[in-house]
Amino acid sequence: MQKPIRITLLLLTFILNFNMHAQISEEVKYTQSNKGKFFVYYGGNRENYSKSDIHFKGADYNFTLQDVKAHDKPKGYSSDYINPANMTIPQTNFRIGYFLTDHYSLSLGLDHMKYVVTQNQIGKISGIINLPTSDEGSAFNGTYSNENIEFTKEFLIFEHTDGLNYINIEAARTDDISALFHIKNTDKFQVNLTEGIGGGMLYPKTNSTLLGKDRNDEFHVAGYGVSLKTGINLTFFKHFFFQAELKGGYIDMQDIRTTNNPIDKASQHFFFLQRMMAVGGIFRI
């Protein structure tokens, strides 16, 4: 009589433990833990730039343009964003990263921005231009001291349009704020707040026509940048997300190629404000 009772008790204990384990498993959602997950995203951006002093130096000139205005070069709605042959034409962002903990991630990204000095603006120039009289640009020869000059195509075209490439490592924190919106099943829809800090190098391809000289058309490590960001991440069905970010930063480029002659250089530094929207995925391998 005791043996059947013991077997019955063991069966009841097993069933209760199994049910409790199943309930706990149901409560643990995929989106509750980020540690060990990889993520990747791709999107587009727009920028604003502060005014910048640009210093040009070569064998026959040494001058600075002050408070130069510049803008980005948006593509708008275009199939170029998804055409592999044309992906460098629009302004884009690509990032891949890994969550070290539930909240903190480390990532590597490329912010492909574009920087265009506004043509035909009136700027201030200080310094010396003393080109050989046979050169087309010798029309601008002279000694300048904070004088006005118009940025015509004969004087200067200056763009980082393929592009102002900011290759950076970023450390970021992510927090689930779904509860603020009374969202219970985050495996279906989750709202996250993210913020981060980054730094890296500038690898531009500068399109510059200076004083009628032949332009340089090569990628070149020109300097460094640092940045801060904040953003909102909307995750759908555990693995897919839309992310919008606001990023501000500082760029310092002391070694910009301007012509085919390696002696010719430019330098500048400025602040930028970037707005970015991207789509991506998050997963465990």
C-alpha cells in the first residue's frame, strides 16, 4: 500500500515541478536579455555643419579662409540606397555590434556623410598666393589680410563628397522603456532608449579644385573625430528594428589632400549634427 502512495507522490511532484518550470520559461522573453546578441543596421542621414576655418598650404601659396559655410548633399528617396553599385552616392550609415552585457554594447560603424563648401559665398581670406604667371590661378596672386573673396569655381571647389567618411568605434547603453508605454509583450514590440559615445578616423575622398589645379581623387586618412549620440529603437517580433538617432560630434582633419601634388594640403576642424534613420536586425549566433 505504501509503494503506490510513494509513486503517486513522486508523479505529483514531477508534474508540479514541470508546470512551474514551464510557467517560468513562458515568462522569460527573448527581449529581456541582450547579452551575447549581435546587431547590424543600415540607413541614411542628414547633417548640419558649423562654420570652419580652412587652411591651404602649398609650394606657392599659404592662406586661410575664415568662417567657411558648408552643407550636406542629400539624395532624397532613391533606389541608390539598396543598389550595391550606387550605395556610396547617398549619405548612409552602416554599423555592426555586439552586446557585452544586457545594457552595454560595442560596435564598429561607417558614417558616410557628405560635406560641400557652399559655392559663390563671400568669405574672408588671409595669407599669400604667389603662383607662376603661367598658371591659371595666378589671377588670384597677392597678399591678403582679412579681405573679402568670392568662392567661384575658378578660385575654389571644395567637397568631401565620396565622402566625409567617419569610421568609428562606439560604446553604447540600451534601456528597455516599454513599460512607460504599457507594453507587456516586448517579444512582439519593444521600445528602447539608447545613448553612446564614439571615436575614430576620417577617411575622406576629397573633391577639390584649387586655383585651377588638377584635383586629387584618392581616399586618404585625414584626421579624427569624436561623437555623442542618443536615439530611439523600436524592435518588432524580437529580431527586427527601426532606429532613429541624433548624433553630435567634432571633426579635426589636419592632412587633407587637395591636388595631385602631395605637397599641397588643407586642414580644418568643425562640429557636426547628424540625424539618422536605419533598419536592422538583432540575433544570437
